[in-house]
Amino acid sequence: MSEATTKRPALQSLDEALQRLLSTVQPLGLSETLPTADALGRVLAEAVVSLIYVPPADNSSMDGYALRAADVQAAGSVLPVAQRVPAGVVGAVHQAGTAARIFTGAQIPIGADAVIMQEQCEAVAGEGLGSVRVNAEVQAGQWIRRRGEDVEQGATVLAAGCRLDAAALGLAASVGAAQLTVARRPRVALFSTGDELVMPGEPLKPGAIYNSNRFTLRAMLQGLGCEVIDLGIVPDKLDATRAALREAAAQADLIITSGGVSVGEEDHLRPAVQAEGSLDLWQIAIKPGKPLAFGRVADKAWFIGLPGNPVSSFVTFALLVRPVILRLQGASKLQPRGFMLRADFDWPKADRRREFLRVRLNEAGGLDLFPNQSSGVLTSAVWADGLLDVPAGHCFQRGQMLPYLPMSELLT
């Protein structure tokens, strides 16, 4: 019996592998303070607590007239306009029997209890600011945004572990947070091994391939807010691979490689990691994917070795590496959100592994299948807008509802 057969690890489920990764890798616990405008995509290390009410005072949600509802006994009532209150100006105390011209966002004058939108009014010329004819009934409180309606003073508006998007930055700014304390960017070293790899722009000699994984993985790391240390293509030699690992571990929190992790494969990467640290070879019951290497280099940096096929590398990163990187940043939400959607195709042949099919939403609200699901066909990942999660041993006919993972969740 061959060594590859005797030492082949048993298949483990995706959930088991992810649990092992996340229970081993802990948050870095390092933070920095940034201007709020520069914190897009970062993970909050400290919660944002509002020191103010938002809005800070009752204000108008419409352009119109502020008044007392009791002063409008019926539609058609005419009131003199006593003042004009634009946004940013605090008006005088409201006098009974009058109206105040008011604009969206302006503070409600003390004594007024309603706003009538200008479309339901008619300006009447006269002395001073003239008068207004109110052509609708008025209810106390209408078109008024109350003090603290959005945010109460002392409320936590953004919790630690929140990944900051555009809306979160706007919310932080709305409570006056000029700076935010965020997790330090994970430093991730990335390199490729293999004498067959060449860079785009170089001549493609016989037997060579362009190094697409380097570009895919680098972009996915940057999309997750990582500081990428790109060590390029390492010569396919043991001493060169060991030197690259030592250089990476001296700078990085995590080292990512692709290729050379299949069981029984003749490659310098596995012995190099074992010589410089420790390594486990896992076989994950997913398709595309399956081989994964996880270890530690020089007791300084975590190591994850991904499969070499482009789609296998892409999918394995999205499902297993992405949560690890978010874990390093202390993010509270590690898993992508999935949705149950209808498959508009048949899948007659079940696989013993859990499959992630490249699919795309169609105009009917269902999912279409890319015709070639090979792990080497990177065009499928470009065409698709998500992955269909098919349980192991499962086949289905069109019309079945299955979990769908959007690329927008997997790539950010």
C-alpha cells in the first residue's frame, strides 16, 4: 500500500473544518485610531456611544408651515405668518394664532405642535410675511421628527466588532464621532510556488501558465481590509521555500499560498512548512476544493495552504479563509448571509461532497447554472453572482429551493 494511501486523512465536513479554524485562531487584539472618513471596511475595536440626541431637537420633516393644530379649526383657515425658520436657525417662541414658514430639518419653534406641508397650503399676500391658507385638517405631531427619534443620548450606535460600511460611517458622523478606534489591519503574506508559473506580460513558454491565483487572492485579501505582503513567485526549491516562509513569518500574521497541498503531491511547500513550524493536511468534503493545509510558521504566523485550481482556491478562500481573517480583526459577524432561492435547473447526479455551484440570478427570480462547473474554469466565477450550496449526496429537479450565497457577501 502506498504512502499516499496509508496517510490519507479522512474527509471532514466544512462545518467541522471551520469550527477547528475559528477555535484555534484568535483575534489579534491590536487597534489604531483613524479619522472616521478613513475607516471604510475596518472593524470597530471600541463601540461608538452617542453623547448627543439625534436629532438634537424636534424638527420639521417637510417644507411647510409650523403652527398649533388647535388654531386650525377647519380646512381653509387663514393664519398670519409671524416668522421664517430655515434649517440651522432657532426661531422665536411661537405665538398662538400664527404660522411660521419652516423648512426641512429646521427646529420646531417652542409652542408649535404640528407642521403642514406646503403642498397643502396657499400663500396669501399681505403685510410683512403675509398669511397662509391651510387647505387640510391638521393633527398635533404631524411631520415632526422628535428629539432623539433616531438616536438617544448614551445609546451604543455601533458595537465593537461591527465592520464599517458607508451607512455605519454616516451614523458615526451623525453622533459627532470624528475618530474611530478600529482593529489593526491583518498583515497577510502571499506567495506562489511552482516553476510552471509566470506573470502576465511575460512570454508563455510551453508548459507554463499565468499565475491567476496571485491576483485573485490578493484582491480578495484587500477586499477584507488586509495589508497584503506580496512575496511573488518563489523558486520551486526547498531552501527558497523555507526562506520565503521565514521572511513571511517575520512580517505577517497569516501566510497564504495556493497549490502543493494535495495528499501525495511531490512539492517543497509541505516539508518547508513542517521544517519551519507545524502543519496539518486536511481533506474537506466540499467541491470544488477538498485539500487544505493549516499550520504555524516560526510560532509567529498562521499558515493556510489553498488548492491550486483557480475556482477551488477561490471557493475555499471564500468559505474558510474569509472567516479566519474576520476573526483576526475581532469581527462579530463571520459567516456570509444566505438566502433560499429557486434552482431553475436539474441536478441529477449527487456527489458525496457538499457542492458549491456557480449560479446567477435570472429575471424570473430563480437561479441559472454555469454550464461548466470544473474547478479550473475561472470564467464560471466571473459569470456567477453567487454559489448554490448543495448538501452532500443530494440531487434535485428544477424548482427546488436551496441556500444561495451571494458573491457580495463572500467577497467583502
